[in-house]
Amino acid sequence: MTIQEARQNAVRQFAALPDWDSRYQRLIELGAGLDSLSAEEREAKFLIKGCQSQVWLIARLEDGSVRLRGDSDALIVKGLVALVLSVYDGQTPADILADDAGFIGEIGLSQHLSAVRSNGLLAMLKQIRMYALAWQAVLQKGGQS
């Protein structure tokens, strides 16, 4: 699935819901469907700075695509992690770097999240971009992991 298709899918999921109570419930459901990280993976080096809740994000490069795994100790935030991963997991570093994360605004999350959760979401997006930038540099040097 292309990044544009993944974005459209995410926006469609939330546009179909009648109100924000339903949308928050959908975030919780997305989070519940996300595989938890093991205790070994919940290392401080994978913690996202800027999140009030604990959020871990791990990336690796596989066949030219960024593979992402994440987790959180808070229900709605874990749903945000799942939503973001549904768009960016499996995408190329170049596609991630070219994306403006506009789907967040299209869904309405920018207006309906608390300031603390918005900051955490922005921190997650920034970290994904940093991973993509690092992996793009590896690919440009001819490396593959």
C-alpha cells in the first residue's frame, strides 16, 4: 500500500464515525490491536521524548522500507501510535520524508487532542522522520539492513 493509500484509509476510518466519542473509541480499538513490545524492547533509548505517556518507537530498515514497531502505556496514545504506524510502517524513507502528515489534520486530531497529546504525537512524527532520514542516508551509501 502506498503512503497516499494508507493516509486515505486512515482518514476514511475516522470520517465514517459520527462523533468524537466514537473516534476516541476507534483510537482505543486501534491501540488494542497493536502488538505490545517485549520488556527488552521497552528500553530508554526507544522512548520518545516529549510525550507525557511512555511511548516507545523502534525502526529498522528491511528491503529498502522502514519497518516500525511501537507501544505506549496509555490507551489513547497507544491508538495514536497504531494510527501513525498504519501510515508509515513499510514505507520507503524517501516517501516518509516527502509526506507532510496532513492526514492528522484531515482526521481532526489537531483540534481534538489535548495539548499534551498533540505534543506527543508531533514528537512521534518527528522521531519517525529522524529514523527515515537515517535510513535514507544508509541507502544512499549503498547499505542495506
